[in-house]
Amino acid sequence: MVKKLKNLNIEPLSVAKYFYGKGVEDMAIMQLMLYLMFLEILKEKNCLPFKEEWQAWPNGPAIKSVFDKMHDNRHNLKKIFKPVKEVDNELVLEYTDKVFKKYHNTEPYILFEKAQNKPWKDAR
């Protein structure tokens, strides 16, 4: 029997705000951290952290709403994250923190390799 996915309805920008608060300011690294968190919580808990669909961009998976906000305000990221609601879901916080601790010192090329997995390749 296939287990139904639970949608947690978290705003992707709220999760990005968490990573930003930990020092992640690079747009590409932000996308990779979001994707790795998404994959881990999906795989381990059968939950979708957010509804927005991933896009298979040339350099890896992307959440367009986060990219657009960060790109449009790239010279003042604090401006976009200040009004964004904090993540209040304990499960999402647990996995976001877990992914940050696991990958924050990882070389960017390794993050890119991890994110450019089979689903991303199939979508390209």
C-alpha cells in the first residue's frame, strides 16, 4: 500500500530565512540546502515541506519564488528576510537544522553533485 504524502505547507522563503540566519547568502547554495532538506524530510517522514514545485534548472533544482526574491534583493537580503515568518513546524526545523549541520562546511561542488541526482537529471 502506498502511503499518502503529508503536505506541511511551509513557505519556502521561511526555510530560506533559517539558512540565511545561519550565514547562507549565496543563491545557489541556498537552493541546494533547501533541496537537500526537502529530500531528507520526504524520504524519512513521507512529508512535503512545501507545495511549490521544484524546477529543474541547468545548475540544479530550484524553488523559483526563493530565487526571484533573493535575486531581486541580492544587494540587501536582510530586507527580504526580515518580514518573513519564522518556521514554526518542529519537524521542518529539525530537518533544516540537521541539513545545515551536515552540509554547511561542504564544498559547493559536492553540494551540486548531491543535488544533481536522478530526479533532477530525469526532469532535464
